[in-house]
Amino acid sequence: MSEYFGGDYLHSTLIADTALQALLGQYTDGLGTLQYPIFNARMVPIDCTVKKTLNMYRLDPYDASLEYFESRWSIDCRGDTQTDSETIAESVMIALNRVHTLTTGKTYFGTVSILSTIPPADETDQYNTSVQVLIRRK
């Protein structure tokens, strides 16, 4: 699927959200390009040195037998404090929950669940509030 099972919808919606841009800030990647720390990947890239980040990944297999498209994703909202992490998760919820969004000619609709915040495992880790998104389209 050219839209990577809805990943293009999530990434383009979140990267364009001005509230998230303000919360996350920017960083300079390994090529010297200024970027927002929003990644369609299971892990945050090693060249990202900022503490507030989003990384998203698909949770379930794609079921091609359905009459419609459906996919469930997890978005990890990381921050130095529990408040930072939860504020980022709330901003993700506002951007995606029950909103119709047109991406690459397809209209997506998402519903969001916010999970409990996970504290840092050690001094190099951040707080992580996971957001689960169920996305659908015709």
C-alpha cells in the first residue's frame, strides 16, 4: 500500500499541527536539516538529541478481507517530565480524535485512546505516554 497502512496520514497530520510543533520544537538531523521530532518508526533515530519526541508504529496486522481500511497504531509521546509527556499526548489526541482528514486523496477518520504514562527506566530515558489510534477509511 502506497500510504504505508495509514502511516502517511498520521505523519502528515501530526507534522502539520502547530500545537505539536510548538510543544516539540525542532532539532538538526545528521544532514544539518531542521526537523520536527516526529518519526514513523519504532525507535527515535540516534541523531535526534531532543527530549520531546513522537514515534509511531503499527500495532496489528492489516486485514485485507475487510470491506474498508482499518489499522491500529501506537504513538509514543516522550518528554522529560510526566506533565510534558501527557501534554504532548493530549495534543496528539486533539489532532487525531474524531477528525476527518484528507491525505493523498483518501479521507481518514481516527479514534484515540491514551494509555498510562510509563516512567523513565533510567537517567537516559524519558517519560512515555502511549496513544493508541484506530484509523479507518473507505
